Amino acid sequence: METTLLSLAHGFSVAFEPTNLWYAFLGCLVGTLVGVLPGIGPLAGISILLPVTFGLNATQAIIMLAGIYYGSQYGGSTTSILMRIPGEASSVMTCIDGYAMAKKGRAGAALCIAAVGSWIGGTVGLLVLTLVAPPLATIAVRFGPPEYTALLVLGLIFLAYMSSSSLIRTLLMACLGLLLGMIGIDNMTGHFRYSFDLAELGDGIGIVPVAVGLFGLGEILSTPSAGAVKDIISPRMRELLPTRKEWSDAKMPIARGTLLGFIIGIIPGSAHVISSFLSYAIERRISRHPEQFGKGAVAGVAGPETANNAASTGAFVPLLALGIPTSPITAVLIGALMIHGVSVGPTLVNEHPDVFWGFVASMYVGNIMLLVLNLPLVSVFVSVLRIPYAYLYPMIIMFCIIGVYEVNNSIVDVWIMLIMGVLGYALRKFDFDPAPLVLGLVISPILEQSLRQSLIMSNGNYLIFFSRPISLGLMLVSIGLLVLAAYAFVLHRADWRTKLAEVEAGEKEL
Amino acid sequence: MTLRADHVAGAFFICVGLLIIALSGDLPTGTLSLPGSGFMPKIVAVLTIFFGLVLTLRASESRVFATVAWSDAKHAALVVAITALGAAAYEWLGFLTTNVLLIFTLLVVIERRKLLPAATYSVGIVVVTYVLFVHLLKTPLQTGPFGF
């Protein structure tokens, strides 16, 4: 405990360096804008801006990119409350009661509660992250190939189970991602696979062109400009403070949202989306006045907004302690660190303490910056939405090209982005969520290598995964989840995931 | 039989799986104790075919294919075509020229904006981005035949 506090103090000394403070601020500012703008989510935002970090060191880069990630969670609430447009997926639930509050003239109070809830969720999540990640990393050092294989299989199954789209659709997307991840030179034998004599494909397909194509360009292709301009409510500064009753109504949902969000954040999948949905469902279930939900209930804003920020922080636990991405966003962050020569995993805390603790401490600072940024400047952020989409998307396409090209100075990557954009457009038409594809792409090389190493270790005996305590435990959880998922799938039972899919598709309200 | 969206999607994934198996012909599968480079791709390809089949068999739950809305397809196709031209010209013309032309074409051809505002916006936004990246962020951008 004492060591942790000393290390955190060292982290603060890194985070408070003026340049690091500047990049944390820049990340938060850009992240808020990314969250505010519909059609460009945190994943595309981080991927597009990755080349901006090339001139920075690893600590500055991760501080800025993480700022974009959690900043977008804050910014997403703004468009949800003021325009009923979720700036990004995790703000879908905030639309319902946030916009209803805005219609009643309580837009400022809704924004304030969302910002304070997000800050509490993010900060408490960070406290737990600070305490949990280093000891978990110590345990993870003992992981061998069978444990990593079991963990990654569990991650994929968890992703499929938790996904709001159907189990089969998620697994198909993950398979497609795994297949894309196998393009290039096989690390263990040196064989070229599916590279069609293109030298650029020898190193495989990068996550950046795929993520930018699927989530940046794909979103632009699916958004015709005619439908993008909406009426905007702009609250005044003096309207921002909630009443005493509104604070009182928000208190417990914020506490529950923090706990729920952090736990779900650790689990692979689109954690921040799921956490906000579950938080809304729980708040409505336990409320004394469930009839107020959908008509401007404070708990309907406080719970989901807190939960999605706590989940964003929770997602950093497996990233920092195990080096395993639980979402496409954390996968891009791993890629960013690798570009800067830092390999993420259990050894990160010992080998790069400046990066690890500087990053953790900067998140405390970043959360305060966001609170200060979001409330007074809300009308400034909202004014960005007045730029016609017809002028906005050509600029986003330009940033997509820069972002993708600059990573490897390769035009092949730009062509891959374009192909992925078309694929993303088609996948949306057929109701597929592209997120598991990106996750599959990232874990594919790790999964393949650890599986093959495990089989070599055991002389081809699959029982190796059931003969070591950690991998046995992980495999049993995987089997349990598969049984649960198959039960719902075979009996066509509608559970919370089906409801989440319906709400995300805008088919019905909770 | 009514053609549904999942019939088409399922058939696509089955074809992807079959294509991977066909392309994996020269990759050694190896043995269980020493898996080769074709081992994992073939397993995942078989899983893709299996899940594609399940999707096709359960397609009755999905929308009728004819009801899938393609009204935005023309906009999407134009954006892809113009961006593809931009990608083709990028290494030849460089960042500044390509992007000015790309944004200008998108605004004039797709969005039907007037020439002068479109030209002003294109030049303005690209020059600001160039200065931001090259001079403030010290990230070099692709240069063209004129040295910028």
C-alpha cells in the first residue's frame, strides 16, 4: 500500500510537468469535441489523431490519447441532453431523460449532474484502478501460454455474451477480425499468409486503418448530410446549478453507477455502452417513481453517465495489468504504446513506471480538467454543432487519410481504410456491430501464438488448458457463459441484451 | 422462399470461410503437437462457415432483403469514389494539393456548394491543418512535386 502511494506520488510529479499537463488538457478538449460531434466516436478520434503523438514521448502520447477517450464520454452527454443525439454510443441512455429534462427547461441542471456524476465515476474508478492494477500485474507475471490462451478465449466469449447484437453476429465479426489478424508473416514459421505478394502486408493489417475505416469512414458513408443538422438548445451559465432536490435524487444513482460501471468496465466488450444501459435499467427498477423515467428523471441521467465513465476507467485495469485489450479503444491505446516502443503487460509497472504512474495520475488531473471544461464552456462546445455536416465530413475524411497514412507512410493502409469503410457501411446495413472485428484483429496474433505454444508445450494435448489452476478456472467460466448464451439462443429468450439492442436501434424505450 | 437480409449475410460469411480455406492450400497445417502456419486460419475459417450457416438457417428472424434501405448508397458511392481518387493521387501530388482538391470536389460534386465558398473553405482548412501538423506538432506530411 505504501509502495503504491509512493509510486502514485511519483506519478503526480510526472503528470504535473507542464508539458504533460498541456497534453492532458489537449486530450480532454479534443475528446470532448469528439464526444460532442455525432458521427465521430472515441475510437475513430483516437485512431485519426494517433500520428499527432509521433513527435511526443510515450508518457505524453498515452496521456493525450486517454484524455480523448474519457473526454469523449463527457462530451457525448452534451449532445444527448441538448439535442437527443448520442454523440457516441454510451450516451444513448442519457438521451431519454436528459433531453426530457432539457425540454422542461432543466438542460443546465442535467448537464451539471452528468458532468459531476462522470467526474465521481471516473475518479472513484481511478482510486480502485490504482489499488488493483499493480497487484494484478504481479499475479499476471506467472501467466504462461495456456493461461493467456484461456484468458483470450474467455474474452471473446464474454464479448459475444455481453454484446447487444446477437451471439452469432458477434462471433462472426470476431472470426472475421481473427482472420484479418492472420494476414502477414507467421511469427513462428516465417510463412507469408494471404499477403498477395504485397510487401506492405508482410507485417499484417494494422489496427489503425481498420478502426478508422470501420468507425470513421464507415460512419460518414452511413450519414447522408441532409439529415445531420438539428435544433440546438443552449443553456445559460446561471441555469447550470441543480436544485437541492435534484442533487438529492442524483446522489444514490451516482454511487450505484460508479460501482456497476467499474465492474463492467473490467469485462471485455463494449463495456461503457452496456454499463450505462444496465445502470438505467437498475435505477428504473428500484425507483419509487418509475413512471417519471422517460419524462425527465434525474436518476436516468445521473446513473448512466456515471456508469459509462467508471467503465472507461475500469477498462484500463486489464489493459495495464495484463496487456489485454477489453475493447477496440484500449486495443488502439496498446497499439499507440507499441509504436512508442513500450510493450503493455504485467511488466509495464516495473519497466516503465513513468508511463504507468504518470498515466494513472494524469487521469485524476484530467477528470478535474473535464469538470472545469465542460460546464462553463458548454455553449462553446455546442456551437461546434452549428457547422453544417456538409463542411464537417470532408474535413474528417482528410484527417482519416492523414491518420492512416502517417502511421507507416503507406498508401496501402489508406486503401485498406477505404475497403474497411465500405465494409463498415455494408455491415451497418445488415445490423452487424463492427467492434468485435477490431478486437479480434488485435488479439489474433496473441491468441494464435499462445495456443500454438501451449500445444507444443503439451505435445498436442488439449487437456493442458484444464490441468493448470488459472487456465482451468478461466475455461470453466468460458464454458459456463457458453451454456448460458446457448440456453437463451436455443430457447429464443429475450433478455437484457435483446432490450439493449432494441433501445440502441431506437425501436423502443425502456 | 423470401430472400432475407441474413440469407445474404450468411452466404457472404460462408464464401469468406471457403475462400480462406482455398487460399490456405499451400500453408502447412502441421500436427497437434507442432501446429503449422495454416492451423489457426483453417480452424477460424471452419468456424466462420459454421456461424454463417447458423445465420442463414435462422434468417427467418431477420428483415426481408428488399426492405434494407439503400437510399444513401449513391452518396456513399460518390464519397468512396472521390476519396479513392484522392488516395491514388496522394503520394504523387502531396498532402496540400490532394486534400484541397479532395475537399473541394466533395463540396462541389456531392454537396452542391458554390465554387467560391467551397474553394475558400478547402484551401483554408487544409493550410491550417498543414501548419498545425508540420510546424506546431513537428509531424512531416507527404510532399508533392512542388515541395509541399
